[in-house]
Amino acid sequence: MKEVVFGLISRSKAWHQFSNTQYHCWPLSANEANPQPYDPCPGVDLSWIEPPPDTVTEQEAFNTTTHLILLPSFYSWAVGLSMFSNANGSVGISDASLAQQWCETTTCPTVSLAAQDNCCVHHMNIHSCPMDGNLDVCGPWIPPNGQVFTHSNVLVGSSAQENWTNYVGGLYVTGQTSIIAHFKVAGISIALIKMMKVLPKAVCGDDKCEPEETCTTCVADCGSCPLEPWALTLIILGLLTVILVFVGLLLKIQYQKRKLLLDESWIYQYDEVVQELEPRHAFGSCISRRSMGGLGMDDAISTTGSFTAFKQMFASTGVVDGKTVTIRKINKKQFVLTRRIREEVRSVRTMDHANLCKFVGGCIKDPNVCILMEYCPKGSLIDVLLNDDIPLSWSFRLSFATDIAQGMTYLHSHTMAHGRLKAHNCVIDDRWSVKITDYGLPTYRTNEFDDDHDGDIHMKTSCYQIYYAPEFKKNMESSKKASPLMVLPSTEGDVYAFGVILVEIATRNEAYGDEDWSALPLDWKPPIPAFGENEDNDNRCPCPEQYCKLIVSCWNNNQFDRPKFDIIKKILQKMNPSKLNPVDLMMNMMEKYSKHLESLVTDRTKELILEKQKTDRLLYNMLPKTVADELRHGRPIQAETYEICTIFFSDIVGFTSLSSGSTPMEVVALLNKLYITFDEIIEKFDVYKVETIGDAYMVVSGVPNVTEAHASEIAKMALELVEESKIFVIPHRNGDNLKIRVGLHSGHVCAGVVGMKMPRYCLFGDTVNTASRMESNGEAYRIHISDSTHTELALYDEFVFEERGAIPIKGKGDMNTWWLLGAGKTLGKEKDNNITITDEENILIDEIITVTEKKQNPIIKNAVENKNEKQNGNVDGCITLLKNLNNKVVMGPQQPAQKGIRFE
């Protein structure tokens, strides 16, 4: 940039020198060969109001203001030199006053269009002329080749504008520079000069701290500023505060540790633990303490031979401060609360993780030394695995394994190994999360089994030895009576035990399975699970190969090659196809099973409805529907009186002799067949079967459903039952027909339910006795009715009677009774074919008609009128009736039948 600037300057050589320190003027036609300076220009007052600064930085902008006044003497002088010859539209002005007027009043066009002919001051700007390059002075005029070096915008205007302000955007050449304010008025150039110094621009990062740069504006060149005293004070105070807070925290932590170490709020008196009468358990565990009654431990082992054969006895529970806790008793001869035990208690009290059971407290006064741990209501992991009623998908199982891995990761991260990890020490809370219990407190638990029998120690050592790593089993072999608690806990041993738990989770069985654990060698391992391919989706392991590989890696004989629990956790999380937590898994499972239960409930409801219908039918067969409905709603049944009803009694003629000649089973078969037939017939009528006692059959109409047609319903039913009995054959006596006699009586009765067991709906009153007497005084295949029943039936036009007359009735004296012979629909047995009356029967009919006065009786009149019309009818019944017309025949007042008798 500087080279270009110098090039421009060198081509604009100085050919005129200002002798006037304020301003100078020259004609526009001047050039280097013919400068033509005017010294001075009369009538010109040119000065700086806001001169350029003496010193500026490179590229630093600044403003200048120039004051220009043209006096009348200037116009006279300029007109004399013909400087306004091109003014006023090139017409020119030759009068000084006109020239002044034109300059002061003419409005100039835009800068690009301004010229001598249309604007007085047709150019004004600021030029700079660097003094370097052996240039004595630099003229502001523009050479004919167009080269120019200017640093401001161009202004135009009238001479009446006295002050001219220019904005210079910055100079780019350092060193001494002359600043020239250049005016072009008519044909004259007027200039004002001012010298200034242009300093180089400071560049941050050039490793030179220039005067314009400071530590605040350019740290790279001038370095950091020294801290202010107040800032230094604040920093010192801040550091002191941090140090004091840090020291205070350390002291507080140490104080809390000390306080927690000496804190005995975890110690409870054994009497403060409210023990529950029965041990809580969710599903049942095959481990814990075994009770074999009177058998010793050796006898129990030899008797059962299987670990799972022992009787279950679940962990005892109690309530402390309103919380349910699990009580883990420690059988110690004496207990001393040492500092080591306090430190162990302090460590377990600080354990806080979702997959660890919290330590609640303990009792330290012998003989009731115990540990109180958080209670989980679902029981141990092995309880859940062994319970087939709990469906566990592989998402659930992997979730259980992941919970154990997370709890052990937290435990190991706090430099604490479990040492007793097994499925029985993994318990499940009410949110189906697995929590690890019985961790820590090794000194507290020391010599836990010292007071036990040797058999108990052997049993507990043997049944739990499968969870111990090979390096521990070697130590146990060296001491046959070594307690499992004497095994030094290690993180590697916990990983080995976790591999056994993975086997139990996969098989949903104890690690020993069906093996006799008492006879197994010390180094025995459970077999790797075999996964079937035909299992359903819920019971199919998503990654069987990886799962088995994880078990094998956990059982590595080199303890240092076993994976850490944080790695195991990641492996299990990748295996699990479902990322849901146990509660969500349980909700999904419950939703699936709820749908299954809905379907099951629907099926069971249908079955229940069918069974209810069967029950209702049975109940309605035992009791009237209205009475049964009242009983079902729990309402008491009050005895009721019915003013009128008709009762039916039937009995088998010669039943005593028939029974004596038959076996009991034959009698039962006979009555069953007969009553089934009768029951089917009575369904057609508005009647209620009261009871059957032996060969007696009792039916009533009008009770409990009141009906005016009670007599008619019973009569029709009785006629049909008699007709059916005529064709009924005794099953075990082929060819022998059954004979029944029937009795009917109408009257008032009292009815109600009698008894609580096998309740019966019974009728009471003299009407019942009278109906029974009607039956007992009747004849085979005949319906014996009382006078009251005849009165009821006489209201209908369809029944045929025969008066029997007065007969002695036991307990009643003489009673006028009747035979019910038939009805229009039941008079004899209906026949669908045409029946022909023989000549002998025609003669008999004519004789009877003659004897009984022709057409006097309605049925005889009807028979005579229809003799030759060949209508269908009940001929047998009619003939029977006609044969009895020699006796006294009584009929209803109207037509006896719907179908007439056809005679030829």
C-alpha cells in the first residue's frame, strides 16, 4: 500500500511553493510548466476552524472544518481575470456584483454533475501529501493524466456556506504529511495547508509494545498487567476461604466419623424388638435353619439324603421403631463391643445403595446377640426361583442378576468384600428389586457357630461350600471343622459365588439340583445350564452362549482372571433385551396375565351361569319359583292362606304286593320311570308338584300361583296321567300294565316352607286330607272327585262326569262324590284316523237313545246329528259313555267336545 502511495506522490511532483502561510491560489489552467501562481488572492479569507490534529495514528479517522469567506474585492479581481467566463451556464459573468450574486445564490447540483458553469464552489476536499521520498512539497491539483491522492469526500456549494467540514477516514503513509484543504471557485483553485505527523499503527502480536499498546489492550506484546491491590486482596481472601472450608470439611468428616464410631443409636435392647409370633415368608425357602423334630442332624441327613428334603424354617422378623426388620441371631458365648466392631458397624451404616439391604441395628447383650437388617417381603432369590407359581421371564431373571452385580459393584468400590454371597443372601423387596444382605461385620459374626452342634456346623459348611472359590476350599480342607465365616472374604471369591447364582437363576433350582449334597466332593461344581430351543419366548434365554461364557469366566481357576463386577454388569445389561426396570416388567406381566384372566373369567362366568342355571332348575324343582326367588334374596318366607285350589293325589293299585314281589332296585326303577313320565306331562299345565311319597304323587294348582282355572288344569292333567298309565308297562314285568287311582278335591289350604335342612314347600289343611281320601276311595283308571271340585269343573263346558253318589269317607262322614269321565280334548285316547261304528254299536246307540228319550241329552243329540257326517272323534270314550247311559248320566250344559263322533 505504501509503495503505491509513494508512486502516486512521485508522479505529482511539486512545481509550486506556497509563500502564503494561510492560503494560496492559482488558475485552474495552471500546470507544472506554467504554474501561474497568484500571490496573494485579494478578497479571500481562508482559515482552519477545526484543523487537522498534529499527530494521528495510521488509519485513524479525524474531522476537519475550514472557514472560507469571499469578499467583494475577490469578485472584482476574479472578473478582471475572466475567471467567471464559464459561469452561469457557460454564458460567463463580466460584472463583479453579478458574479457575487451568482456565487451566493446559485444552488449546486450533485457532486458528480457540479462544474464551473453551474456551481460557484464546485469542488472542495482534503488532500494529503507525505513528505517522504525527497518531495519538498506536493501540490493538490489534479494532473491531466487523472492521478490523484485524496483522503476525503468532495463537497460542493455556494459561497454563502462559510464553514466546510470534511471526514478523513485515515492516512496510510507514516511520517510527516501535509494536509491540504482544496477549494475550486469558478476558474480559481484556493488551498490551505497544515503539517501533521502520522504514526505507525500498533499491531498486537508483533512482539513490540508500542506506545499505543498497553497491558490491557495487547497482553501479547506488553505482557499482563500487574494486579490491582484490591484484586490481589480478593484473591488472597478467596484462597484463604477455600483453605479454611477444606480444612473445615476435613475436620467435620473426621468429627462425623468419630461421632459415628462412638454413636450407639444402632444398639437396641432385645426387649425393644417386637418379634412376630409366626415367621414371615413370601414364598418359602429350602435353606435356613432346619428342624427335623426328634431326629438328630446325622439321622436327618441319612434319612433324607437330599438338601431340599429338610423342613423349611424361615427367617424370624420383628418390628423396631415401626419398621419391620429381619433378625439374624448370632450364637455367641459372650460379646464385647470393641473398637474394631464399632469401625465395622460404621462402615456398614454408611452403605447406601438401591441394591443393598440397610443395616438397621443390633443387639449386643448375650445370649440375645443379633443383627437387624432391612426386611424385604418377597423373600430370598431362591424362594422366588423355586416358586413355580411365579412366572419369571428371562428379562426378569437378567434383571435380578444385574441388580446383584450393581450391588456388588458398589460394595467392592467401598473396599468391602461380601464373603458369604449366595442366592439366600439376595432378597427381593416389594418393587421386585434384588438387594444383597448379610454383608460386612466379620468380627461381629466371628465364632457365630461355636455354640452349635458339630452336625449343624458340618451341614452349614457342606451345603454352602458350593459357593466358595477353589482357593478357599483348599483352606477348608486343611481344617475339617473350619467355619465358613473363617474364609477370608475377597472380591474374586464373590465373583465365583455369583457364577453359582447365575446357574440357579438359569435353572430356577438350587445349585445342587437333585444331587445328594452330603456325598459330593468338595471341588464339585454344578453343570453349565442347558438351554432348550423349544421353549416359548418368555422362557428362552436371549443370549445362551454369552450367558454360559460368563459363568465359565466367573469360575476361572485363576482368581485374577475373573471379571470385575462392573464388567459383569455391562455384559448383563447388553444381554437383557428389555431395558425396563423390574416394576415395569411386573406391570407388563400383570397386564398380559390380566388379559388372560379376563378370558379365563369370561369362561368361568359362562360356566358359572350354566351351573347357576342348573342350580336354579334344581331349586325350582324343589320349591316353587316365587318361593325360591324369595329365599335367594334372603327374605323370610311367610306361610300364606289360599282360599281356593285343587289338589291331585294318585296311588298305584296293588303297590304293596308289587313291591313284595320285586327287588328294591326294580321298585326304584319303576317309580323313577313312572314319575319321569308324569313330570313331563305336568309341565304342560299350570300346576305345582308338591311331593312324591313312595307310590303317592301329589300335585296342586292355584298354589303358589293363584289361578281361576285351578280345577280345570288339575282335571286335564289327571285325565292325561290316567291315559298315560293305561299304556305304561312295568319294566320288570313285561306285559303287566300299571294301574293308578286318582282323587281330586278343591278347597282352601295354608302353604309354606318347613324346615331349615332339606326345606320343603308343604300344604296344610283339611283340603289335603280330603283329596287323599278321594284317592284312597277311588278305583283303578278312574278319577274320583269331590262335590266341590265338580262344582268348579261344572263351570266349563268340556268335562263329562258321572255321579257316584254319597259314600262314607273316613273322618268326613258321607260325602257326595263324582267320577270325572273325560273332556273334549281328553275324552279317551285321540285318534287321527277315521273310525267306523259297527252295526252292533249302531243298534246299541239307537236302543240307548230310545230308552233315554231321544235328543234329550246333549251328547246323544250331538251323536245322532253327526252320525253320518264321518267326523273324527273319540269313539272308544263315546261308546263307553253310551254303554253307561243306562245308569244316570250327567253332563255339562253345553257342547261336550270340540270334535264330534263320526258315525256311519
